[in-house]
Amino acid sequence: MEGASTRQLKVASQIKRDMAEIIRSRGMAAFDGALVSVSGVKMSPDLSQAKVYVSIFPSGKSSAVMEIIAAQTRAMRGELGRRVGKQLRIVPELIFFLDDSLDYVEHIEELLKK
């Protein structure tokens, strides 16, 4: 992440750990039996927004799982607030993005096999 301050990177890393734990604690059943992992977090310069990148396996459930995540964003932000409330003045708004780099890798591997 070019141009990101040390503080942005530290906060992003903390939020990545916390979001991974929050998602893991909900269990696969909460996400339609899919495995959801946090692959990265990027913070806005003022730390008010966190772009949370998630990868979903199997990828066929991606759109359904992204809808579930969207419906749970407020609750997850509240849980994040309880975890980082001491360190951060404001709990960042969470914006979830699908990280489909795994699909890309799979696609490249399939092409290489041909």
C-alpha cells in the first residue's frame, strides 16, 4: 500500500486480525457453510473507513456469502468497536470486498495445465 502512513498500516493490521477473529468466531454455518477468510484490510487516510477484503471458499457461494456479510456489517462493526475501542477514537466504517485472487490463481493453473 503505497503512501500509507505507519499508523494506517498498524491499524489495518490490527483490524485484519480482529475481523478474522470475529468472522471465525461466527463459524462457517453463519456463512452458508462457506469458509470466509480476511485476506487484507486497507485504511482510509483519516482511519474512518476500513476496506476489508475477504476470500470465500468455495467461490461458488461468493455472492450469497457477500449478501450475508452485508447484512451483518453493523453487528460486526459493533463487535470490532468493543475490541478496538480503547485504541481507536472512532470505529471505522467497514466496507467489504470480495478478494477473488484465489479464483485468478486457480484459473491460471488450469490454463497452465492445458
